[in-house]
Amino acid sequence: MRHLLSAADLDLATTTAVLDLAEEMGQLQQRPVKKLPALRGRTVVNLFFEDSTRTRSSFELAGKWLSADVINVSAKGSSVSKGESLRDTVLTIDAMGVDALVIRHSASGAPLQASQWARAKVVNAGDGTHEHPTQALLDAYTMRRHLRSLGGDGELAGRTVVIVGDLTHSRVVRSNVLLLQTLGAKVVLVAPATLMPSGVASWPVNTSNDLDAVLPEADIVMMLRVQSERMSGGYFPTPREYTVGYGLTRNRLGLLRPEAAICHPGPMNRGLEISADAADSASSLILDQVAAGVAVRMSVLYHLLGGDDEREGDPR
Ligand code: NCD
């Protein structure tokens, strides 16, 4: 793997290889001593221009547990706050000789641009409203394990994943639709018309405005955060009305099949898109997703940096 910029970079064989290695990495999480020498001498820089709790810390743990040196650079506290451009920031860090740049940025396409400037390998850790491929991988990993816990083979092919909420502003949904298509799952997107992405008609999904009608079909229901920080106008009348139409409320839990599971990439707006009853229920996989984040990112870093290949020649 040269970079991981989009879930579209992952074909079925690569996805399966990443998820299978993540299973092995996940076993390390259970051990008292969490260290493998696999990436000793490699350097990973987390370059986060947007806030993050779980993505940044899980990339950091993933790198450290594989013995890579990991440093974190965030916009606040770096020369970005002095007006340095993305290109100059990327070139500066790249010039130090690092092996991988894990980038989160509010501009869609920023990691792709960085990959054209840098010699290091680039991982997209969320770019604007575009993509978040490692989130889709950890979601697939979590769903696979859930299906296996029910006694199946864990295959997502033919399963129904219902994704609900602020789809317009969600990079998580875009990466999930791509990866779930690769894995053969059926995706149903549910949102009010105002939060349905433009162009969704050409996506390989079914859509609905009626959550109650769709919930009984779900093997997995994935609730997405209402991303108020990306909204410029009113996308729904009031938070209360949003919850009534599209929240996973206590009453709606009764519409789910007993073996259906609930996912949310976090951070959650409890009481808005998801009730505490749903988030904390026995069907919730939300903390499993967090745990999966470390295992999957270990696998991704290993796939990118585990070989003997050197940093690429100067792409400029
Ligand atoms: C998501 C993100 O930042 O794209 N969170 C995450 O990475 N777990 C979703 C969100 O912010 O709502």
C-alpha cells in the first residue's frame, strides 16, 4: 500500500488482509505488555488540523505498540497558527525524514494533496466531508466480529447496514458506503431530505426518510453525529424534532431485531441522534468500535510501513 487516502484504495483482498491482521493485533490489546518490534526505527507523525479524541490517540497507540516513534502535531501550538500553509507544514515535517503522515484536515482532499508533496506515506484520518477510511475499516472489523459472535462466519456480504443521520456532512458515511460495497453488504441510508447528500442517487445504496420503516431490516444500525460545526444554516427545525424523526430513541429500540447491533463512530450527542438507552444497551458496539480502532490502525500502519521499501523519491 503506498498511501491510504480513500476506502476506494482498498480492494476486497487488501481489505480482508487488513482486517485479518487487525484480528492478530487485537490480541496484543489483551496482553499486559503491549509491544511488538515490527515498526522499530519507523517514525509516524500525527498531523491533526481538526479536533479528535479517539482517532488521534488510537493512531498514537497503534504506532507505539508497534514500536514506531510517534509524534503529534496539531494546528494549535504549531506554526499553522502563525499562518504557515498546509504545503509548507507538510514539506517541513516530511523534510525531517518521517515515514508516515497521518493527516486530519477540514478541507476535503488535503491528504491527497499532501501525498503529492511528501515522500512519506500518507494516511487520511478524516478530510472535511470527504472520507475517513480507517473509520470504515474499524467499523467493518467491529461488524464482522459481531456477526461471528452470533455464530456466523462474520461475512458482511448480504447483510443490511442502515446508516442514519447527518449524511451530508459525514466523511464516515462516504468511506463506509465504499468499503461496505466492496464487502458486499447492502446499505440503506436514512436522513431527512435536507441531510441527504447531493448525488446520493448515483451511490450504490437505498435511501429512505422513514427510520421506523427501515429499522426492522437492519443487521447493523449506524447512527451518525449531527455535525453542527459544519452546518451553516438550519437543516432541521429544532433538535427535538430531529430526535423525534431520526434519533435512536428508547422506543425505537423495540423495532430492532434482537440480534441487531448499534454502532456510532463517536463523538455522540446523547439525547439528539442517540439516546442513552441505545448507546448503553447490550446491543451497542460503540466501545468495541473504539477498541477496534487501535487494532485496525496497527494493521494499517504495518501494511504501509512493515516492508523494507524506503521512502519514495522526491515527488516534487
Ligand atoms: C468522526 C469524524 O471525525 O469524522 N469521528 C471519528 O473519527 N470517530 C465523526 C464525527 O466527528 O462525527
